[in-house]
Amino acid sequence: MKRFDVFRNESAQGSRRFPFFLVLQSDLLQQLTTAVVAPLGRASIVGGKLVDTLAPVLDIDGESFVLYTPELAAIPAAILRKRVANLDDQREKIVRAVDFLFSGI
């Protein structure tokens, strides 16, 4: 598992709102049994007014998903089984969203 890897949310109920999880933690922490992730959802599903900096739109294979940064959590790394992409090429937007969540800038 690498930073900015995207994994399918395999929860039947939860995947309707958030079909994917984005790994936010450093590659150096792979030995942990948990992973810090933020869910990715379609804008039409997550609803509400989106703040571009806090909840940027990211591209996964030509489809747009919102990074729902306020919902970040530590989850068991074992449930991240189906990797679908890596968003390192969109690193700037992702890091800016996490920075905005914690520092407001």
C-alpha cells in the first residue's frame, strides 16, 4: 500500500455513498495495522456545498470523485484489498485539502 493509492470500499452499504478510499499516510508507515484514509464520493451523492480546497474533485480513470477530507479516519489496513489507482499525479490538491483541514490555510 502506497500513499495516494485508491482502494474500493467493499462495504455494501457504505460504498453507495463513498465507493473508494484514498490512503493519506506516508509509505514509511506500512507496518501499521491501520491506514489513514479519506473517502471518495461522487459529487451528486455526497451533496452539500463543496469547498474546492477542502473537498477537491479528483479524477480516477476519467471519472470525477470528491475527496471528502472531513470524513478522514483510521481503518484496519486489512480491509484495503482492491487497489484501483494511485493519485500521486494529483498530490498537490490532496495535500492542500489535508493542510486546509488541519490548519485552515
